[in-house]
Amino acid sequence: MACSFSTIWPVMAAASAWDPVYKLVKQIPRGRVTTYGSLARALRLRGGARAAGRALAATPKGKGIPWHRVVGHGGKLLIREPYASLQRKLLETEGVMVVEARAKMAAHAWQPAKKASSRRVKVPQKAPGKNS
């Protein structure tokens, strides 16, 4: 089946629109974690923490983006299984203490620097006609 440009374009546009998020996530050092809200505030994402979550849910494979270092408020692991177990295992191998599905933020929190620009990062819109 042939794909038209209009079918592929929304996916390509969404991937490149999240590049500022991926760039910031790559800066999180091993053994440290940050929250979706911290990412959203640093990048001034429209849509806040939920937009950061959507960006990480769309993380491209093979790009070396440490998605597992981003957690919910209070260090809560918000990803569903089977990825929650993977996230926990990856964090623990980096030395992050995880107790009852929460990373110890007091010991492992990392705060991104505030973005100097006053421009907000636009959140990509869902493709029309898609339900998810």
C-alpha cells in the first residue's frame, strides 16, 4: 500500500516539534531524575506536565533519549506495565533509590535551568480524525 505525504506528515511534524523536550531530557545526568512538570516549566510548554508526558510517550527509539529519568510529581513512576518495571530497573541500575513506585526525589532530583527565551514551545496538535 502506498503512503501519501499527507499521511506521513503529521508524524514527522510531531517528532520534530518535541526536539526541545528531547534535548533537555538528554541533559539529565545518570542517577538523577526530574519531573514532567519541571520539564514543562523549564521549556514553558503549553499544556504543562501533560504535554511533557505526551512528548516522552512519543520518544523515538534509538536516539539515546533517557526517558526513564522523568517521573511524576513526588517521584511517582506513572508509566504503565510493562514499561514501569523497565523504568524502575533502569533507574535502579543508575543508583536511583525507588521505593513503592516512587523515586527518592530528596536524594536524586535534578532541576533543569529555566529557558532564557520568552517564547513558548508549541505543543503539536493531534492529527485530525485520530482517536487516542
